[in-house]
Amino acid sequence: MAKADPGQIEAAKGQIRQGICLLEELGMLPYSGWGYLCLGEVYAESGRKEEAMTNLKKAETMFREMGMDYWLGQAQEALTRLQ
């Protein structure tokens, strides 16, 4: 949504945050980690590097703790692109 219409970035961030909260309430941590990864990418797309780093590092930590190697690699690649 944010990539297709940059004017929708705020709406995309709000929807992703809402999804993360719901997933965490349900104990669905793998999916909430993916949400942090997506949120970090949206922040990066909108030029908000600090917020992007915060969310991508959160995703990286979660994926590492859960042993989700594929998604860990995706988070690390996103962090590398940001630097």
C-alpha cells in the first residue's frame, strides 16, 4: 500500500502496528516478528531511518530467538540496505 501510493504511508504504518498488537495478544510471535520487519521496511521507504532500524532490529532479535533463519536473513538484509 505504501509503495503504491506514498500518501498512504501513515495508514500503512497504523495498520501494521494494529496487526502487531493483535498478533502479540494472540501469542503469534512469528507473525508479529514479520510485522516488525514490514514496519521497518515501510519506515525505510519513507526515509525514517531511526524508526526503521528500531523495528528491523526488533524483528531480527525475535527471529534469532525463535530460530527462524530465513526471516532472520531477511531482517539482516534489510538492515544492511539501510546502512
